[in-house]
Amino acid sequence: MRILDKSEYQLILPVLIENARTCPTFAYSVAESIIPGVVFVDDLNQPSTVLIGTNNGIYFIAGNGENTKLNHMFFDFYKQQTAGSGQRFTLFSATRSWDHIIRNLLKEEALQMNRYLYKFNPRKYMEGKKKQLPVGFTIEEISKDTIERSTNFNNTYYDEYWDGVTNFLKHSFGFCVLYQGRVVSECTAIFMGQSIVGIDIFTQHEFTGNGLAYILGKAFIDKCLKQGLTPSWDCDVKNVSSLNLANKLGFENHVEYSIFVRKKELA
């Protein structure tokens, strides 16, 4: 595997676009240098296999999987990255063929999990019902102030996924609901690239059932559409509440894909 310089990242876009149906947003985000990361390829001149990762240990592998030597180099890289205890290594797979390759390489090292990636349907979204905030609740765009008050999408969150609050606010946006000055529900962009924005939503447990996630999702998607951006939704296949919310917000025609999570991370 060869490491690309940032100035060469555009070389991998054909491989990412070819696998667009399962390509996670963070891969585009790294490729466009919106967030820091690393890009490995099989060939510096004409890459056919790509391994792209964020600084917090999330990776995506795509392209030609028939190069046995390259696959073993990937396994060596995996062992190197996970040598220290607590090191995160979450691998997004592009295809079923890659699922098979990864299972054979990692064997009992990682747990395979299935997720759905949805396609946004603007027409279906526009047919969705409008819902008002309950009395006493207010909605604001996410800012440095609301991030300071958040217990979930806080400074640590943006440090992990965006390389800091400043970088997030420069490139993206989000909305939150406040109750008596407390941030109780949030909808933010977890990643952004290729004009695609990945959605992340969280509501404090005692405030669920008030439709806050739906209201925030609508506000977030409305801003995406105004800015010519495409919202993206993905979640675990067993996350029923997320699946239902995706449907209400105009997402459909999901494709199933796999991620592989280092078992020590789940212990």
C-alpha cells in the first residue's frame, strides 16, 4: 500500500464514486481535506484499491480486492494500528466481496455488523407533516455556546469527528432544542463531503416522545436543501427508532452494507 499526499487525493475520487451507493460520507470528507485523515492506494498513478481513514480510526475500503499481496499488507496495517490497547479500528466495507475478504483476513479479530444507507427522496420529504415544538421548548442553530452546554454533541464529539469545533462551524451546521436553557435534543452533521451531509441525532432520554428529533431533522434538511446539499442517513439494521425516523424524513431505498468493529472496542 502507498500513502497519498493531500495534493493527490483527487486520484481516488473515481473509486469512491464507483462505489457511491455504499461510500460513507467521511471518505469524501477526508478526500476533500475537510477533515484530516490518511489515504492508501495500490498504485500511485492509477489507483484501483483504496483504504481511506479518519484520525479517529474509522476506515473505508473499496475497489479491486483480488490483489492478495495488498490484502495481506492491509492486515499488517490493521495489526499495527490496533497494537495499543484501546485503539479504535472500525472498517466500512464497500461490497459483499470485500466482506468475504475482510472476514478471511481478520477472522476472530473483528465483529461484522450490518447497516442501512438510505437515499433521500425530496418529493417524499415534502409530503411529510409539519410539527410544532411543545410549549417551553426553543430551537437554535448549533453554536460554540450550545456546544459548551451540550452533554452529547460537545467539544469532545467535534474534536473526534471534525478536528475541532472551529472546523465544524467553518464547514457545516446543526440545530438543537433547548428547554429551560438546557440542550435536550440535537441534530448535527457528523461528516460532510461531495455536497453530502451525514446526519447525527440525539435526544436526552427524558425528552423522547415529544417529536424533537423529527422537528430538528426537518430544520436540518431544510437548510441542506437551501444550500444545495444532499442529506444522508445510515444506521444499524436493528435500530428501529432510527429506521422509522428516516422514513418520516423522506429517506428510502436503503442498501445494506457491513462494518467490522474490533472486538476489544466492544468489551
